[in-house]
Amino acid sequence: MLTACGDDDGDSELGDASTRLDAAIADAGGTDAGATDASRADGGAGDAANDGGGALSEPQSAAVVSAINAGEIAAAMLAETRADARDVQQYADLMIEEHTAAQEMLDAWLESESVTPAPNPVSMMVEMEAATVRTMLMPLDGAAFDRAYMQSQVTMHTDALMLIDTRLIPGATGELRTLLMGLRADVVVHLETAEEILGELPAAP
């Protein structure tokens, strides 16, 4: 669940968004939402989630990837103007660079294959979660922003990794599958880096 340090209302809003994302994943693939929570507790995508059930179509997967990239870029653009710690600022720069590159690769594939992204409950919930994160971050700055942003990055990348493993890769073939595997590798690094930076930030007062 996404948490904002020192903001109970933000905690509630972000928890609701994360719960709705779990429900959308379950609706899309027949996976029990409670099992999704357990999978996340184990570090994102658990073994039970990797059964290939409920794979999204390639147009649906494209919409989810676009939503992930857009959410990451929007949050990072806000961080560029609000973050205080140099490591957080550099992380935000990296998110803009790498998620922009990922979207450009997806756009090239969509054009080459004449595929149109198909919005679906999962992509819409990813968009909603990202919007909730931005709403939570808007009134913050300095050290409070740094912790809230990096905590949101841990959870957003955990969610993204779970989706890639359980809903996107199982239904992808050929060039799209290769693209998704590359995105997965980037997301793993982003998650590990976010966890490291968050652990090094000063504790909330």
C-alpha cells in the first residue's frame, strides 16, 4: 500500500487506489485480490501469480505500459521541482529519461504493427493510482516530499513489476515480449534503487 509520511488522509487515498488496482487486476485475470496482496507482500509478483492466467491482449498490454510510463514521468517531473536531496533529484531525472525511452520504443512497435492501445480496467487503475500519487505529493516539498516520493516509487514499481510478470509478458510474443522483458529489467533496477535511496533518507520527524 502506498503511504505518505505524516499524512493520514494521503494514506487513505493511496490505500484506496492500490486496493482498486488489485481489484482491477483480479477482474482482468480471475486472480483473487487477496492473493494479489500476498504476492505484493512477498516482493511484488509471487510464484502463484506467474501461472499465465488472465494475460492481457497485446493492445491491452500496450495501454498498461503507456499508463505506467506516463505516471512515472509525471511524478518525476514534479520531483524535479520539489525534491531536496540530490539522490532523489537524480532518480527523478533517470525516471524521465528511461520511461520516456520505454514509451518511444513502445510507440515505434505500435506504429510498425499497426496496433492501437486498448484501455482496460488495469490500465485505468494504473492511471488512477498515478493521479493519486501526484495529488498526495503536490502540497509537499523538501524532506517530506523526498520520503513520500521515494515511498511511492517503491510501491509503483512493485505494482508495475507484478503487472509485467502476471498480465503483460504471458500474453506477449515476438518483439513486444522482448520490449517487455527489457522494461522489466529496468523496473527491477528502478525498484532496487528506490528502496536504497528511501533507506538512506532521514527518518520522518
